[in-house]
Amino acid sequence: MAEIGIHLFIGFRGFDLEEDLKHLIREYRPGGIVLFRRNIESRGQLKNLITSAQAMAMAELGRPLYFAIDEEGGTVQRLTPHFGSIPSARSLAKQGTEAVAHWAAVCAANLAEIGIHINFAPVLDMVGEETNHFMESRSFGSIPEQVSNLGNIWIESHQAKGISCTAKHFPGLGPAELDPHHFSPVIAAGSEENFRSHLIPFRSAINAGVNCVMSSHAVYRSVDCLHPATLSQEICCKWLRERLGFGGILFADDLDMAAICENYSPEETAFLGLSCSTDFFLLCQKSESVEPMHRALSDQLAANPSLGKFHQDTIRRIERLRRFHFPDPA
């Protein structure tokens, strides 16, 4: 199956199209590249990196790559100091809607100038103030209507400029006490009403036309006692796709995080992830993770014909995304 690699969205180390990145593109044919500060020396260097990688992709793969970045503002922004610093979501929420609109437009213009297609923002996790929560500064707040409104301003400002936004971390990390970068957060079973309240900003973003959603690595015991949201059919298929009606691109958050890589093999992640209608599997930190995941995706698709539909659905969704970013000439 020639397009297996299209499910992979990978990170790498380096500032230009060196042999490591050439090898990753040629050998595994990924769908996209995620950029970090470790890849950025200057504006000109970053533009050259993207341009040269796209040229190679068109020659080797016959299609473009998608480039993505985490540019939320505050503690999570990759373009500083080469571009101006963007305030955190919590700071912008205190300043109000005009500030959110202004900085969202600035952010989108920066990404468009460089050639980045997807921003892994906004964060729609609802977190109260002064909670010492690991997501506190990255959240627009704890009031569903406020988070929805400010998130939609961010989304609409970006997508009007041709930059896809990513609502994260579905279905909400607000109730989590542990950071999935380092632990496996388990959210105790509570009422369905409480679970639904954390979905409100995501439902609003989907209604506003957000192009992408990113899943959380937490376990939500009120919905699925066994699997983190990233690998849960109940959460990704039944809630996100069916009940909320999301037909766009679903990213699995970084699979190099401890919550996944220390608890699931690549084979388990590939099977469960495909079964969840995941489109892109993020592998951000370890280039050595790419080959096992590519092999696992290939093996699982070959061994389980039922996964073929999920793969073909992904191809169709990525084609819609391509038309958004690379419209056919009139």
C-alpha cells in the first residue's frame, strides 16, 4: 500500500535538508513535518528549509508535505526570537477579544510568510486560574462560553489566511492531574454531564469549521476505562466523529510521549489508532520511532482488512485538506 507513510507526521533534528531528513522523506514518505525550535536559526533559513523539502517531496513523492508547528503563544511558541513573542492564552483571555483577534492575525501572518500550513493551536482545555495545573497558562480559562468564543476567534483568524488550526487536546485535559509528556494521566469516572461540559469548546470549534483536532493521551474512565483518548474508539469515533460530527483531520498527539510509548507497542498503537479514525500519527522527538511505526502501520493494514476503510477515509480527508492549502488552479 504505497500511501501508508502518509499517516506519519514526523519531527527531525537539523536546520536544512540534510541526509537524515532526506532519508526520512524518501524511505517513509510521510504526510508532514512538525517543526521545533531545534529546526529554526532564522527566518531565511526556515523558509529555505521548507522550500527545499517541498521541492524534494514533489520530486520523490509526487505530492507536497504539510508543515506544522506549535505556535500557541506564551510558553509554547517555536518562532521566537526570530519573530515577535505572542502572549499566552491566559494573558490574552484577560485582555479580551480584541487582543486575541490581533495576536491570532499576527501569528497567522507569520506562519503564512514562512510556508507553514498547520498551527497546533488553539488549546481548548478548560483550566481555572491559580490551580497550578500544567496547562494553566495555555488555557483561555474555565468558562465554556469564554473558551469557545476566544478559540473560535483564533481559528477564524488563521483559517481566513489559509492556515489550518488544530483544536486540542480532545476531549479536554482540564480534569487531568498529570502531564502526559511524562506520565499516564487517568481521569476518574465522573458524571457524563461533567464530561460533556469539557466538550463544549470542541463542539463550538467544529461548528466554526476547524480543520484539525488533536487527541489527548489521558484515560477518561467515565467513557473508556481501558484506553487513552488517542487510542479509544469510543472517544474518537463515537464522540468526535459521530456525535460531534467532525469530518476533518484527526491528529494523535505525540506518540513519543511517555503516556503512549511506555504503555503501548507500535503494533498496538497502529491498530488502535487506525481503528479510531486517526489520520496523522505524530512522532515528534525520536527519528528512530519512525521506522517501527511505519512497519506497524503496514503490517496492521495488511493483516486486518477491516482497517482498509479507515485508511481510505484518511486519504479522502487529506485530499480535502490538500484542496484547502493547495487549491487547483482555475
